[in-house]
Amino acid sequence: MKNITLLAVVCILFFSHNLKAQGEIKHQTQQLESIQLGNYTAYLTQQSSSGDYEGGLDVLLYKITNFKDYTVQPGVHKEVYMLFREDVNRPDDHKETMFLPDNEAFPITYVQKVYEGSPAMQKEIGYSPRINRLSDGNRLVFIEGKIYVIKEWVDKDNYELKAVLEYQAKKMGGLKKMKEVMKSPKKMKAMQPHKTLQEYLDNAYNKQQEVYAKWIQTPKNEALIENIDQIRKFIIGAINKQRDDWYNSAEYKRIKERNADARQSSLENEVTINNNTGKDIYIYQEGSSNGSRVSANGRGTFNCKKNQYYSFDGNSSASNGTLIVTANQSCGSKINVN
């Protein structure tokens, strides 16, 4: 009897602990409070066949550039903006990527998103995150000040963890970076990012189901979700209608006919030369000493009404080249130089 009582106490304590842990789980917008603006170092999380972390740092530079109010729910969730770039000194080469919460009641990831429609349509009609099966697989999970970068997300149990980002207050020099690369396998082993992430997702998903079931019962919340869906359908429908109107218009048909005529005219006056030699070649029109370069494995279009010659010498002439196109005999065709 004593053993049964002890077992019962242990079970009660165990379930009480689990319920407490689940009750304390933070959704992603709450986790954002510990995420800083600025540069992050990306620790790669690939593992060997035996499960050991191989380490390494991602060559891309990651930077959290801004947090804005989630346009759909101002004051409730956030829009997170991040830059991925190769050169920190050329930020204009890359556009910011926006991430939005995956759930209006209790988000457990932030998803790479854009809003449907043009800025003018968004301002006039409203905002609805676009559903895109490719970009929807790119997600961020924020846990205790770190950012877990996910690719190919299907659900909480099927995804690829690419890297863990840590805030970098100061620029990391070459020597420091080398040392960090060498330490990274041990660092990842101690951190156990896959285990940490999966535990969070398991607990957060259960909490999400519980919270959302109650949240959606409130009329204003149900109306919010319905409005998001209606805005998305309306904008997509408006874009499709505009496209169909274009395609069915007399002007569009005239433009298509003119384009077809222009392509036909081009075929009647041009020949395509494919360079399969593995080296750059130069094409010289009959009577000319100015050659047009066609790079290795490249192609170019030329006047088929004139004889065309090729040479490997960029300072040659038609008279020193090899005849490749005979005037008026190769129009509209493709010639291979092997």
C-alpha cells in the first residue's frame, strides 16, 4: 500500500511538472523580446551519419534589421525583417526578407512571407499573407535569444534545421572566425540544437492547439481569420480578372501578332551560332575586321544575309577566319562550332 501511495505521488508530481512547463511555454512573439537588432553569426547544424555535429559557420551574413507591428494584428504580433547577404559592405545588393507569425493566436514559428497584391491594392483592400508552398518552408524559431533557421518545413516533426544564429555585438575578424569554426562542433554538441528545437516545438504545438481552440470561439477573432481569407481571395481574383481582361483584349491580340511577326522577321534575317569549342571564339562578318566574341559554351545571333567566319583570334578578320555561315542559306537555323 505504501509503494502504491508513493507511486501515485510521483505520478502527480510528474504530471504537475508537465502541466506547469506547458503553461509557461512562450509563443514566438514573446520569445522575440530577447532578440536584438543587429548582426548574427550562423553556426551550421549538419550532422554526420553517426549523429556527431560537424560544425562550421555559414558564409552568409545574417542581420535582423527591424521589428514592425504585424499589419494584420497591430500591437499583438510583429513583422520581423532580416537580411541575408554575402558582403556586409554592400547591403543594397540584397533586399530585406519579411517573416510573419504562423498563427494569430499562438505562433510557434515565424514564416517567410509577403503580402498579396501591390502596395496600392493592399492600402485599398487590406493585408493578407500570401500562401506560397516554396517560401512557406523557410522559417525562424526564436528560443532564449537564439534564432533557429529552418528550411523545408512540413510540420513540427518534418523540417531541416540549417543553422543556429547568435547575436554578434562586434565584427568577427578572420582569426576569431577561424577559432570559432574550430570550436563549433563542440559548441553544437553542448547546445544540442535539434533536441532543444524539437522540445520547444512539441510543447509549443500542444499549447497552440489548446489556445487557438479557445481563441477562435471569440466572434472578433473568427471574423479576423475570415477577413484575412476573404482579402486574399479577393486580391487574387482581381489580379486574375485583370490578367484575363488583358488576354482577351483586342490590343493584347494585336501586340501578340506584332511580336510573332517580329520574331518571324528575326528568323528570316538571323542565324544562331553555338560555341561548343570550350574556348572563346570571334565571329567576323564578310569584309569586316571587327569580331564579336562568343564565350565558351555560349551562343550569339548574327546576320544570315552575309557570310560569317569564326576565329579564335580576337585581332583577326573575316579573310583569316573559317567560313561557318554561308549567306542566305542558314537563316533561322542554329550552327554549332565544335
